[in-house]
Amino acid sequence: MAAVSEMVQRRSGSIFRTVSAHPVGISVAILIISSCTQAIPLEDFYPFGNETFDAQLPPNDDGFAGPVNLPAPLFPFYDELYESIFVNNNGLLSFLEGLSQFTPEKFPLPDRKLIAPFWADVDTLGTGVVWYRNTTEAALLEKFMTEPQIQDGFTPSYLFIATWDHVGYYASNVNKTNTFQCVLATDGLTSYAVFLYADGEIQWTTGDASGGIDGLNGTEGHAGFNAGDGVNFALLPESDSPEIISVDTTSNVKVPGVWVFQIDSEEVVVEGVCNSIDLQPKAYINPRSGPQQGGTAVIVTGPCFEESYKIICTFGGREVEGIYISEQQALCISPQLPSFGRLTFKLTLQNATDIVVFEGERMFYALDPENENPAVKIVSTESDSYLPYATPFKVTWNADEVVPRSLTLVSDSFKVNINLYRYIMDTEQWEFLEMLNEAIDNTGKADVVIRQLSCDACPVAIAVEVSDNSGPISIGRKAISVVDILVGAAKLWSTFTHFVKRTTANVLQDLCQEWCDSQPDNIGQDLLDRLPPCPPTVQRAQLDNRFRLDNRFIETFHPGAENCFRQEYFNEGQECCYGSDGSLLVGPRGGGTVDRYTPNSLSSFWNHQFEDVLPFLYCCFSFVDQLCPQYYQKRPSSDGAGYRLAVPACGFGDPHIVTLDTLKYTFNGKGEFTLIETTDNKFTLQGRMVAAEGDTGASVAATVFSAIVGKQDYSDAVQLELSRRGI
């Protein structure tokens, strides 16, 4: 490793991102949809009552239960973590303390952390019961995972279910009742709240002491969320109005009486948000990530859109024109992106005279071509690392994702094409190669065969696209053609893979020899000299955090190896592979290899494929004994000679610091400091230190690390910082 400078305070050249000291206030207006669809019946609620052994509040007016302990993990709400919750008779849940207030107040409210499915003056002395319980029942966890707008892959650890069952209103009125339910779920990182309002079972809005007459008028019920910081909140649009009595007929997920919210971060973001641009609303996007190849159909919400607006979406500096869908939604299809990792998404709205009336930014994450959870999955019996030629294999995809779920389709009986693309290094573009299936039903699975591919060995990917033979399918009331919008633009991608023709042995032999001749004579040894040696045993590799387990494609590239570990060193790297006895393997074919390029950026990713991976397929795919040793001369295995276990540097406490050369000292600086800087300027690590706080929240005479940020060469800056719920 290059020499490291001493720790100095950063007065310029900081790589920390700027963080606002105070979050922006969010008032969320949520799209109301009325529908002829049947509202949710009571029998579709999550089970509750005596049969499920729920706890219950005794008959009361303005009482509460709690704190009720929540199972592990802690529950995230507005970027803070909680281990318990209060169930309040008056139609809401709260953290830290119970709430007896019967007349709702307008949000935002300071010092009250509230989840309010229906905050109003509930009185169960006359009729009704408030039930609640935690549950880890598998069937209910699976049911929650199928709720609309829940992220794919979200697996809740538990549910907390609170039900207000036919509750009356103050003072002990029984002529009208309300029935609603709040279901909370978390995996410790992400959390959701689902509000359910039974069909026809929201009959009153106001208690007598809140100005109500016969359960109506006065200060009507509130529904939404309050962060407790006096700034951030979210409300259903019917809140504090007579329309709250119709909440069982509206929704933000197209199911009347069902409202779904993600509530873990500083903002409560809801599909269908629409605020006047005069209020300077934020822009929201869904999904917030997509393949670097482009083609992701991104729904944009936040400001209220007008048909006359020109909608411009910019992904990492690359502009595309957006499409007006409704007042609440626009659609943008991502172009091929300039890099993978975090990119800035920018929404720009221009009026009819090209004057910018709105600008907003979000972060969009471009997935690298080796994304391990692609939208399209390839199932081949021959190999998981390359596609077979003239041999059938299966392709699967989620049929519901071809067109974004949040778009209302008049018809969804469209056709799809399955196309094969190759990456061209010279143009840095994906090029269409072959249509594998044309205008087939969108069933989510298909059998495909590659028959006409023009390349002998090349990097490829499969895309599922809307077919131009789909017919006049339309979106929503405007009858916008899905074909006009999506054909040729929106794509679901497989992970990047390789294709090799077994029938072209002579061609592969020529390609191998051509590659070997192009390599410098001593490149193999030069690469070994610049890289740390491989650990001599698998046990050492497991302990050395410079090496990470990488068993993908091990059968193709390192047959006979039990485990392989990847080590990346700036723009170069290597694989270290070990046999079943844990010993380091050297040489063809099970041994690891050095890499001239390591795939830690878009450019080096493709250099790695064309300079390290494809040559392996040329030389070792069919010529294990003849040509593979030549490949290993240019990309040899490390034999582990001279290996030393790395000693990590660390900082902790006051803070106490241990350097890479094991020097120990204490430093009570306050501000931003350089912790590590290599003499070749290829790596920088900086730390931010702030005054420590005692148990009462007051500053004490000590400092602590609050954030760390690192940047390597041309990489993104990676920043870790303490938030209100940890790192």
C-alpha cells in the first residue's frame, strides 16, 4: 500500500456530502381514487379478537394501553427506532407516551410521534372494542408481503395489528360505529403501515365534545402520520374535513379502503402524491434503481403535472423526455446510464413558453450488469455463466413488472418480445442481436433458443420488452397507448452473461492466440508483483477482510475449487481459489488468476470482461490442455509466498485511534479531518468529529466520530454517518 500521511484537519477538499441541518417539512397530499370496485369487507381484515387471543383495552373514554413491547428488531418510524408502542382509544398509535387528547389537532405537532388511522373521540363505554397484538404467524407475514406497494424482497419479522372494532363516539353514543385497522410491519430497516377501513363501516367523524352533532361536523377526524419534530407529517386528503367519512371508498393503491405507507425514513412517501408547484414540493420516483443498460420505466410523482408541461428527466446527466400520465403521475424511461452506483435524477418542468416552473432531485441507483437479482432470470441446464448455442433454455420474469404496477391499464393483455443484445466495447453501447421470441403472451416464462447469433464469443444480455404487436392497449383515462410509450424503450433485463459457440473451435483458438500475442511479455509477473499475495489457506482468507468470498461461476472458471475469494486493489485484482482441503490452488484450471482490470467502475468492468474474462473463454473453454496454460502465463495464480495478514486501523470512543502501523493515540479534534491519504492520491479517508452528548443530551468535554467518508481514485464517495437510528 502507498505511504499514508499523518492526520490533518480538512479545511478544503472535503469529500463529505452536504447535509441539511433541518429536514424539510413535508405535507403529503395523497391521490384519492374512487372506484366501482367493492371496498374491503370486514372479513378481509387481518384476523382479530378473542379467537386470535388479542389483548384489548377495557371499555373507556380517552384511555390507552402501553407501553406494549414490540418484538425484535426495533421498529423504524421517521428515522428513529422504537422498542414499544402505545395503543390509544381515540384511533391512533403513538411512541414514547400515550395520548388522551380527544379532539384532533392539525399536523405537524411537536413532541408527539403518531400513527393515526382515525384520530377522533372514540368512546367504548357504550359500544365497541379496541384490540391489539403482535404476531409472527407465517401466513399473515406472507399476506402482508402481497399487499399493494410493498417492495419486492421485503420480508417482515413481525406484524403489530390494532383494530378498532365497531367503536362508538363520545358521549357513549351507540347509534353509529366505526371499524378500522392499522397493521405495522418491519424487517428492522424498512417499515410499513397499512390502514384498512371496512366497507360501509365508517359512520361518524366527530364526538360531542369536539363540536359534533350526531357524530358529524365539528372538528372531524384526522388520518396520517406525525414525526413529532414539528416539521414532518403526512395526511390523507380527507383529514379534518367532512370527506373523512368516505375514507372507506378511497385509496392510494387502487383498492378502496386500503392505504399503504412506507414510514421508516425522514419522509413518508406515497404513490399518487400531488402538490401545487407553488408549495415547492419534492419529486419522488419509483423504482429508485434500475439496470445500467437503461429501459427502466420510472413513475414520477410529487408536483401536480399539467398536460401542457414539457417534462424532462435527467439520469446522471443524460436527458430523456417524460410523458404526462395524469395530474399525479409522469413516466420517464431511463436511458443507458453513464455509470453504475448512485446517480442524480433531476425532474424539470417547463411551461408552454419554455420557462422552468419546477426542478427537483432524487437519487437513482444504477445496478451493475452483474446484478445478482435481475428482473429476467436465465435457467440453463448447461451453465450459469454462459448461454448455450442451439440448445433450449428457459427465461423467467415477473409479468407484473413489464408495465409499472402503478399505471392503471384499461387492458393488460399485451404481448412481449424476448430479445438478445450484445455489448460493443468500441461504442460502449448495447446492440440488438436476435429476437428469440416474438409477440408471445406475457406469462412470465418462455423457452428460448439461440440460433442465428453472429458472434463466436461475446458478452450478452436478454431483455423482455412490450411487443409492437400488442394492439391498442391504453393507460388510464387519457387512453395513452402503451405501445407508443414502451416499445423500443422499456426493458426488463437479465444479468449480463457470456455466449460461446462450441462449434467454432478454430475461431476460438485463433482468438486466444491473438490475445496472447497482444499481451506484454512480463505482464503476468508484473501484476503479481503489484498485488498482495493470496492467503495460503482458506482459513486465512476468511479472516482477511481484503478478500471477499466470490463463488459465482466457480464451476466454469475454476473447476475443482471449493471456494474462491476476490481481492480488488485499485484498478487491478485477483481471484484466490482453494481446494476441498483448504489449500491454495495454483495454475489451470482450478487455480485463481490475476486480473488486469477489476470491475469496480463501468469502464474497468468492461475492460475486465474483454481483457480478462473473454480471453479465458477463448483459451480454456475448449482447449484446457493446449491453450489454457498460455492464458495462465499472462494471468497467473498467486502462490501465496510472502503473504502477511493485514492489520486494520480503527478509531473508537473519545476518539482513540490505532493507525495502520499500530501506533495508538487519542485525538479530541472537532471538525473534518483526513484520516488516511495515500501518497499517489488514489485513496482518501476522512472523518467528521463532533461534540459528544451526555445522557441528558448536553455536550460534554469530548468528541466522537459522527461520519466517515472514503473515495478511491475515480470511484463514488462512500459515506457512513450516524443518524437518529444508528448508522
